[in-house]
Amino acid sequence: DAGVIQSPRHEVTEMGQEVTLRCKPISGHNSLFWYRQTMMRGLELLIYFNNNVPIDDSGMPEDRFSAKMPNASFSTLKIQPSEPRDSAVYFCASSFNTYTEAFFGQGTRLTVV
Amino acid sequence: AQKVTQAQTEISVVEKEDVTLDCVYETRDTTYYLFWYKQPPSGELVFLIRRNSFDEQNEISGRYSWNFQKSTSSFNFTITASQVVDSAVYFCALSEVGSARQLTFGSGTQLTVLP
């Protein structure tokens, strides 16, 4: 299996622009997680899906963030409008279920200038 | 609420030394899972081990070993005969079966192994 695939690997955008991060989970995994990693806050769970349904989005910082999972093989995390404080590495991870080990993608390094 | 504490922010050892990374967790659930992940300088997060709350047997995998003690709510990770390639940030994580909030990570321990 190719593992969790995220795109793009790097994104530089101007403040106010819309940013869309993409994730393809491992085939057969039922749970998908979006994390954000910063020096100040470490690894934060933003949202997770189980069987394509959002279960807990309490980690989403504000309404500028939204996530979708239209099918079992694709998810997006959108930031609109983006702000410099959104600069971070965003990880997508998938697991067989919500409490087995999660496998992470390589991350998207987002820089908002 | 679940919580994971990794009190050691940074550890530096010389190659071939043994090193133990501490992890203390808090949970109200009786059924939960504990994990260790490694994040090398390249940035990816690599799964190392999962342990469930009913299995307190220690585990050894090559130079890696894990000590799970429910009495002290700890899940410590020991690297024996450390190598330079072990240099990374190591994260402990907790997942409660009964909670909607999953995979809470500790703040990580930066391990540097010097040649």
C-alpha cells in the first residue's frame, strides 16, 4: 500500500487566500484524522471522521476551517480566508478504526504570508 | 479529560548509552490505548507501538522496549544501545475507547544521540 498521501507537500499563500489541503487515506481504513503541528501547540487534533462522517470537530480553530470527506478515499481541509497564524504542518492520518494505530501522511507545510 | 504528559522536553545521550523516555497519562476510562510515535528530522510520524489498557506485559522489539504500569499511569520507552539514527522527537499518545476525542498526543521528547 502507498500509505496516506497528502498534497501538496508545501504551500505558500498570501493572507486572505483560500487554501485546500488534500488527503487520500489507506484503502480499507475507516477513520481519518486531520492534525496540525506547531512549535507552540504541538500536535493538535483538528477533526476526525469515521466511515466518512465527522465525529469530533471540536479541535477546529474557527469557522475559517472546514473539512470534508465525500468518500472513503478522499478528504479535504480548507482554510478560507487564511491568516499568518495558520502557518503550520498539517498532517492527515488514517486508521482501521478510531482507536487502532493511525498512520500518518508526510504532511503539508503551510506558510501564510 | 484525557491528557498525556512527557516531562522531558529534550534528552541528549552519547551513542551506545541506554535512554528512557517517560510518558504519564490521565484518563477516566478503563479501556484505552497507548501509543508511541517517532518523528525523525525528515518530519514524518512513524508508528512504533500500541498497547491496550488490559495488557500490562512489557514489550521488547530489538533495541526498543516499553514498560506499561497502570498503577503509576505510565508508559515509558527505553532505547538500549542508542544510535545516532535514533535522534528524533518521540511522542506518546492516548486514545480512549469511550471518548469521542481520539489520539491525544503528548508534547514530545527531542532525543539527540551524539556520536
